[in-house]
Amino acid sequence: MMEKDKECLLSMLDSKGFTIFITFTITLIVIRVIYVIHRSGKPMRPKTSKPVSTLIVLGSGGHTAEMLNLLSVLQRGRFAPRYYIAAATDNLSLQKARMFENSTNDETGVATAEFMQIYRSREVGQSYISSALTTSIAIAHALWLMIKIRPQVILCNGPGTCFPLCLIAFLFKIVGIKWPFIFYVESIARVKKLSLCGLLLYKLRIADQFYVQWPQLQQKYHRALYVGCLM
Amino acid sequence: MRRQRREDKEESSYRDNTAKLRSLYPGTTLFDALVKEVDTPEVKKELYAKGFTHLLIQIGRGSHIPSKSTGEDGALAVDYFTFSSSIAETLRSASLVISHAGSGSIFETLRAGKPLIVAVNEDLMDNHQAELAEELAERKHLFCTRPHMLHRTIADMKIESLIPYLPGDAKPVANLINRFLGFPED
């Protein structure tokens, strides 16, 4: 009797059971993803003044200037510690961020900023085969940095490097490691069309809050919040 | 002698001009087409006709080296440099800026309150930069053109028709972020 049961169980596991198990798991994941998407964009913190660890993504071509402009009106004490990330090929951005950090004295007087570089998934003009390799390296590096930092808040405005970081933050939410709030401000240079990075973060509903600087974009993307020009 | 007359003329036509310079500023990006265009006799002629006496060109990493000129005998004085750490100062002394369409250069110039002509680089594949320049041109904050049309734009432009750009404000975003995170209102 016992033998028979066992055999039955094994065969079930082999065929039907396995299928059921997989289906069940996938369903659970899908439910979790839907829950996370549904939950994203809604504030979860009660009224507080406890500081949040903040990841700030910088990038050449105006992104850094816009980001520093935003940081200059945010209260330092609330967004601390601050982790600045820029592409490994971009030395200027971190230099500007350092100057910004030094120019204004922190209320606490403690150095609360760190500066990091990240590999870029692809440089302009790179071939597809080598792109695949460099992209995987870049994703692994982004994962490593995100595990190390585990930020509560991500501020970004569109350099390509911010997409893998935001995607990993979203995975953190799904797995339940951490719930980083993602704030995305589309660059002022985008008037009629979102950047690829912005479009992905908007369509996949990865960004908790999505801001645009031109009314034309808000008309096209209704979930975006129009905030006027930052520069 | 002639130069003096030029400056006088300029002062009368553009009241608060410093009666000088300055143009072009391709930032860190390579934009040889614009340097070449500014270096043409047509553009220099139009600039001079409009009362400008000095032309200062930032060539960056570009390979086209413009011909220098001291501006004697009734011509525009032309000078160039590669990079400068005092670009903000140079900008302050300018009475016209000609630049590529990078948002950094555009807003630095507009916030300095200088008249600006933006020449959009047609070589760029994904030319989203034109979007920003065209939108700001529509709002009359700057003149938008293509490198080969530059001399026409200079000839036709009316600087007094430009509307000063009011610097933007990051506070609305900051307030939304603060509210979302549950921080008390400032």
C-alpha cells in the first residue's frame, strides 16, 4: 500500500505534479509582480523626518547639471547618505558632484556622500556581439552596486546607466529585499518624445513618480506629472 | 579708426552691448561643421554688418582651425581657443552666442541672459536635440538654424524680438518628492 502511494506520488511529481508546481510558482510570481506594480507610485512611509539613503544617477550631456540643480533645492539632511553613480567613461560628472557636495556645508557636518562609477552597457558604435558581453558585465556590476548600496530612494533623469539600476531596484521590490522609491525626471531636452530609458521606466511602471518638464509630454503620457522647466 | 566707428554703430543699435564678441561654443562635443561655417566669409561678413567687431571661437577637439585675424582694415577680429576654464566669464563678455544644440550650452547661455543662435547638428542620427532648440525658438528665447543657413539667420535676426528666458524652478519637483516620502512640508 505504502509502496504504491510512493510510486504514485513520484509519477505525479514527474508529470502532472511538476506542471502544477511550475504553474503555481509562475502564478505566484505574476501575482507578486502585479501587486508590486499596483503598490508602486503610492507613498508607503508615514509622516516622518527620518533621512533616506539616496542613489543619484549622473550622466554627461546635461543630465548631471539638471540633477545637481534638483539636489540644490532638496534638503541635505533628509536625503542622506547620498551615493552618486556615473558611467566609468565619464569623469566630469563625479567631479561636478564632488564640487557640489563641497560647496554647500552639510547640516550634520559629516561627510555623507559617496561617489561610484559603473560600467556602461555599450558605447556608441560598438558591435552587437561585443555589446552582448559588455551589457552582461554592466548588469552584473549594477547588481553588485545595488546590493552594496540598497538605497531607499533613487533619483535619476535619463542617462542610459540608470535603466539597469532601476530594473534591479524593481526586482528588489518583487523579491522583497527592499522597497526603493524611484523618482524619474525626464530631461529638459525631451520635448515631444520620451528618451528610451524614460519610455521603458514609464511603460513598465518601474518609476514610482515620473516627472516631465514639457506639457506636450504630459498630454501624451497621462501618468506623468508635469513640473515645468527645472533649468 | 574703422573699428572705433564700428563700436559706435553697435552701441547705437544695441544699447547695452559690450560692443564685442563672441561666438560659438561647441562644448565638449565635436561639431566641426559649425566651426567651419562660422569661419566662412559669408558669416563673418554678416556678423560685421550687424555691428559685431570680435569673434571668439571655441573649437574644442575639432580639427578645423579657423584663420585668426586682428580685425584691422574693416574686418571682424577673429580668435579661437580649445578649452577654457573661465568659459562663464567669456560668456558674460559676449553680446551674441552661437552654439550647438546641447542642453547644457543652451541653458548656460539663456541663464546668462545672452542672445543665442543655436545651429542644430544635422549629422547626429537621433536628433532629439533639435526638439529643445525648436521649442525654445518657438517661444522666442533663441534663434534656431542649421549650419549652412547660419549667415542668413544672422542677417535676418532681430535680437530685440527675443524674449528673456526666466530660469526654471526645481522646487515643484522637490515638493512632490518630499510629499511622496512623507517629509513635512517646508
